[in-house]
Amino acid sequence: MAFTNAALDFVFGPCAFAQVWYEFVNRLRTYYDGTKDLPGMSEVTQPNLSHCLLHQKMEMLQCCITAKRRRHELYDNTKDFGTDEFFDAQSEQSGDDSSEGESKKGVSTFSSSQSSFKSGKSQANLEPSGRLHPFGEMRLLKHKDTLLYVPITQDRSPMTEDMVDEYARYLSSLDDGDARVQAQLDV
């Protein structure tokens, strides 16, 4: 990075490195917005702390791209609009003798389609999501027949070397032992 800065500064002037950096950041933004893997980093699950800080930040960006892709895939899998039923509203014609009969027919059609819509829901759609497994034999307070489940929680976010150092300084700055333990549990 320093050699690039020196070479660009020597050949093209002081603004050249800023332009190269701007294009580099735009390219990274394009990868993130398109949820495409960064070249050579498709298998990164956590930043490698033995690499330089710039490489760790790029690995962190790859972790964010992977998480964004998983979130989009989860959303795409859960939204299923193909089985939904949609009904057009019945229009009333004013001034006709048959308008009263048609409007009554429209009301009965609406009520029958509404009841068929309610009864058409399958039990698969009613299955709760976001739970991992039952929490022993514990039950809900007001519903004694329903088991309490452990929720699915977010994974711990990866940290780069500078983030680890900042967190260590934060923990060492805490004087109260209880506050330090609580801060360690929050991560």
C-alpha cells in the first residue's frame, strides 16, 4: 500500500492515490451490493488475525457478504406468495334493478371465499419458526401444556485484530468485577 502510494504520488501527483482508493472502495461496494464473493475469499468464515489489518478488514467484508446472502436466501425461502389466494372486489352498478341482487350475490361470494381462505391454511404454515429445541421440561406460564423452547439466536460477530484490542482495553478499563463479567457475557 505504501509503495503504491509513493509510486502514484511520484508519477501522477498527490491526488492519484485518492482516486485509486476511491475506485477500490467503489469496487468493494459493488461486490457487497451484488452479494458477490470477493475474489479469492469465498471460503472465509472469520478474519485471520495473522494477516495484515487491511486483509482482515477485507475478510470481515467477505463475512458480511456471506451473512447478507444467507439473510436474503432465508427471506426468499420464507416468503411464499405462490399459494396465496387473491380475490377481486365486486363492483356495484347503480341505476339498475338488478344491482341489489348482484350486490347480495357479491356479499355471499365474498363471505364464502373468505371462509375458504381461512380453512385453506395448511398446518405447515402454522408451525412456529425461530426455535431450536425444547428447554428441558419447562412450560409457558399461562399455557401449561406448551413447552418452552430455546430460541435461535444470532451468531457472534467476527472481530479483527484492532477490534479485539479495543475490546480488551474496554474490559481492562472496567473497575467493577461484576460489570466486567457482564460485559464478557454480552459479547
